[in-house]
Amino acid sequence: MRPDERRGARRPHTVVALLVLASFTVITLDARPSGDSPVDPLRSTAGAVFGPMETGASAAVSPLTAIPRYFGDVSDLRTRNTELEDANARLESELRTSALARQRAGELDDLLGVTEDEGYRLVPAQVVAIGAAQAFSRTVTIDAGRGDGVRPDMTVLNGQGLVGRVIDASRSTATVLLAIDPDSVVGGRLGRTMELGFVSGDGEIGEDGRLTLELVDDVVEPRIGDTVATWGSRGGAPYVAGVPIGEVTKIESSPRELSKSVVLTPYVDYSSLDLVGVVVGTDSADGRVPVDTAARSAR
Amino acid sequence: MTTVRVLAVTGLVMVAVTLQLGVLPTLVLTDVVPNLVLVVVIAMAMSRGPEFGALVGFAAGLALDLAPPADHTAGRWALAFVVVGYLVGMARRDVRTSVLATVVLVAAGSFIGTSLFALSGLVLGDQGVTVGGVAHVVPLALLYDVLLTPLVVPLVLAMMRRLEPAVARL
């Protein structure tokens, strides 16, 4: 269309007004407090399109992004690179990839260690996209989806401890809400006294990311260094029991509030998430591991 | 707009969304990520004016709202980008094309876009949006977007010129 000058000057306002209205419509449709939103089918379509693209892009740059992670300081790396000259470049990149592979194998071992004790069935997955701080919510995309048995409200963990829970799953990818998100609330149990509380995040992903544990019983005296693990819900959704969350590093009690607020340092480093596992089931149907009485009486 | 142009613009927006979600977070050390999609929208608005800018802004914003791992209320980025595309497109008519003008437009667009998104979150009561968080995020995002400008804007402008070389629209 080639509008004449006069129309060209007027038309944008109509188009923009329509587009603003369209945006408001989408927001209104999606902003329902209840779980179901008419935008969800669109969202899973977008997941089916962008999920594999994100997976591919993330895989393509993973040797590149692994450099600062495995060789420490970037400037350090630059000095070393100039020393080694061009001839070493090919060898070096091979070395990096194998270091990456070894690191991943180690992470997988850790993951298996966590699950062996608890009898969970895990689907391993790679973090392929990370939500920006501009979006004000702490979510990541993983490269396992409905096709791998991943469903919303499944626990996600790694070798260190609790990562978060699945909030949305498309065919080949899933979105994980990190435990550090301000909107995330996890039922937690103080390791030493078995006291219950609720763990929520502060949204800080880096080194200074902290979790807060609100204890149900204010008489309980937590100690610095106490471990907090998930207490788990019926059927293991959204969180299975016994996954370590973090360690008590500070205790704040205010006279105004009835309960104490306990500051935890999470075991998981949310800024360098790579290999994670999704708990897709437990060995027994209801999450209980049967006690083998026959073996005991035979002894 | 011919089919080729629609395809080219769609492709560019999809690549920008993919790079922003899948690649940029691992390349930058902070949790604030350069908003590549926003810079692409601004560049397109600069090349084609308010109507086109708003249209691309809506499409790109909606893609960013829906692509995983987005968790916020859908339509918030779309609204912010429509306004940015429109305003940048309008401003383009008043300023002469220069490096400084481009940088100022991107900075203004980034500020308006990020702030509008945060504001809609505050109004809707979406999770995690706090005034302190906004104050931390907006300046850093602006800095990143300005840094992206020399890498992205000339490329997009060149692409748009190739797509429609003869017509110089107001």
C-alpha cells in the first residue's frame, strides 16, 4: 500500500490504537488468576517453535560459553591464548570440548547420586534458555518436554539440590520456575529438628541470591549451618520430599512478626545451571518405598 | 509488503528472539540481558516509520511474551514494544539521521520499553516486580541496548534498504 501524504500522516494512529487495544486484550485474557488461560495454546505453540530453536542455538554456542566457566577469568584466557599462538587453537578447542564433556559426566554422576538414595526416576535435561532480569521472573527453559514424560508441577533438581519446578511443558522443551523466584514457595523442613516452614526466593540469581525460610512454629531455634530440605507433597507434586534446598546463614526475628525469618544460602548456583534432572516418578506408585519385611525376618 | 518482505522481517524477529533467550544470557555475566529484540524493533521503526514500527513491535513483543521461558502475563512486552515502535517511528521524522540521533533513539526506546514492561507488571501485580528491582534493571538494560546498537542497527537498516530500495517513505 502506498498511502498519500495526508492519509499516511493519519493512519498510523489508527493502527497503533488497534495494536495497543490488541495488547490489552491479550493481557486481559491471560491475566486471570485461575490456572487456565485462553492464551495457553498459543504459549505451547510458541514453545514448540522456539523451544527447539533455543536448544539448537544454545548447543551451537556451548563450547564458546564454556570458556569463561571452565578457565576462570576471561582476561586470563586472553593472555594464555596469545602465548599459545594460532597453531594451538584447534587443539585447545578440542580440549575445551572434552573438559566440557567430562564436567557434564561429573554432573550426571552427582545427579544419579541424589536419586539413588531417594528412589526417584529422573529425566536428565540441559538448560537451554534463561529468562532475563528485565522480565522480573526467574525461569529457564530445559530441553526435555512432554515427549520425555515431563509435565507441569514436577520437581527439578541437580547434583547440588533443588532447582525448581516445571510450570509449563511443550513437546520438546519445558519451562522451570527457579526456587529463587520471588513467586516460588517451597515447603521446607529444618534438617536437625524436622520443623516445617516455607522457603521463598528473593529473585537475585547471582552470588548474593538468598532464600527465606518462614518457620511455622516460632519457638523453634534454628542454628547457623542447619540444612533445609523439601518436605514434599502428596504424590510428589509439585515437590518431592528430601531434596536439599540450602543452609541457614542468618536468623532474623522481629518483635512485630510472630514467626522468625531465617535466611538460607541455596546449595544450587542458579547463575550457572547446566545439567538438571526432572523427577518424573518414584519407584513406588505413591512415593513410598516398601519396607522389605521378608529380608528382615530371614535374618 | 510482499511475501518476501514479510518472511524476511518474520525471520529476523524469530532469530532475534532465539538469540536473546538462548544465547545472550550465557554470554553476559549479569542477570540483565541485552534486549536484542527491542533494538531490532527500534531499528525497524527507524527505517519504516511509526505504523510499521508498531506492527513489528506487536509481533516481536508477543513472540517474547509466549516463547519459553516466559512466565509473565502475555501481552506485556507486546504493549511496551507497540508504544516504542510508534514513538521511535514518529521521532524519526523529526530528527536527522546521524549516529548520535540513533544512539539517543535506542536509549530512549530502551528506557521506555523496559519501564513500560515493568509498569504493566506493577499494575497487574505480576510476581517479582518491585520498584527497587526496576531501578536496578532499567539503567543496565539501557546501557546494554546502546552497546548493541552499532552491531545491530546498521545491519537491520541495510536489510530494510535492500528489501525496498527505491521507495523512501516519510
